[in-house]
Amino acid sequence: ETGVTQTPRHLVMGMTNKKSLKCEQHLGHNAMYWYKQSAKKPLELMFVYSLEERVENNSVPSRFSPECPNSSHLFLHLHTLQPEDSALYLCASSQAGIRETQYFGPGTRLLVL
Amino acid sequence: GNSVTQMEGPVTLSEEAFLTINCTYTATGYPSLFWYVQYPGEGLQLLLKATKADDKGSNKGFEATYRKETTSFHLEKGSVQVSDSAVYFCALATGANNLFFGTGTRLTVIP
């Protein structure tokens, strides 16, 4: 499999559930990112991992918890979400730093009921 | 602060029409500028980029020139095709880990 993959593609969860989003990159990159894409809003950078170390948080609520066990995998753990968290969550990867070209996965469409 | 403003859509054009999508930015330092495109059901992919003033990025018939004096990076294509229908995002990167996107402009090209 090539590029950046994300699972699941669609997720519906209640506000009391706990779920995780998974991202995997097959490009040999050493930086990975989580973005939130909401209608009518700019894409929001949530988390950045470079060389498996988190380097940017961007004041994301603690109900979102990222995990990067190695340079190829990135998770976003979700718990006690709110309906306004419903959005498309995109994962991306790149080489060494945010000025480099980022390669995006297809996203996970999340609906919080 | 850093921000990107791009023209609101949706934009609807006939095939072979000329396309311009405006993008202006506010940034500290010397940003790199990007256009990303998102086709239906897919993630974003880089369309073109420019890393310094007066650079012109180009790809697939699309062009954009980094204009520092007008803080702009407008996307143009001389003759659009139905397959160009997508959402286009302007973005800037400055500093070590700051990447800012615009709200996106949806383009629909009709035969």
C-alpha cells in the first residue's frame, strides 16, 4: 500500500464513547500531522510530530490525545467529545519540517451525536 | 499574526474558461506559499508552491506567483477542464511548525 492511509473512513460516536483514529504513512517521512477540517473554516493544524516527538499542540482540547509510536504510525484518541467536534480529520506526513510538501490521507469523517 | 484569505466560492466556470482564485496573506518573517487541491472523497494534495518572492509555482497548467509587494499568491489557469473540479486551498508556512490554510474555494467546471 502506498501513500498515507487512514482508518476508519467514517465514524459515528456518542459523547461518552472512546475511539481512536489511525494513520499510517508508507513514504519514509519523519514528520506527521493531524488536521481538523470543518465546513466554512480554515483547515486547523492540531498536532505535529517530528521524529516521533510532539512539537506543536496548538491549544487543542484535552479530549483529543495524539500518539505516535513510530515514524510510520499516528493515532488520535478521542474521548468525551462534543457535537461541535464533528468534522473531517486529516492526517498528513512530510520530511523534516512544515515548509516541506505534506502528503495527506483521505481523512476520517467523524460524527458526534 | 499569520493568516490566509482566499476568495469565497463556489466558483462555477464553463470548460476552457480562464480561472483566477485570489489569495492574500499576512505573515511574520518570510513564508513559503502553497496551493493544495482536494478532489471529491480524497485528502489534500500539493498543486504548487513558491518559497521566495517573485518565484512562480506551476503544475498541470496552473500557475501562481509569489508577490511580496501585494502579499498575494493568486492561482490561475488559462483553460479549465471538468477534471479540475475540486476545492482549492491556499496556505502559508512560516517558522518551524506553523502552517496556515485558507477556507478553501470550491470550483465546479461544467461541460
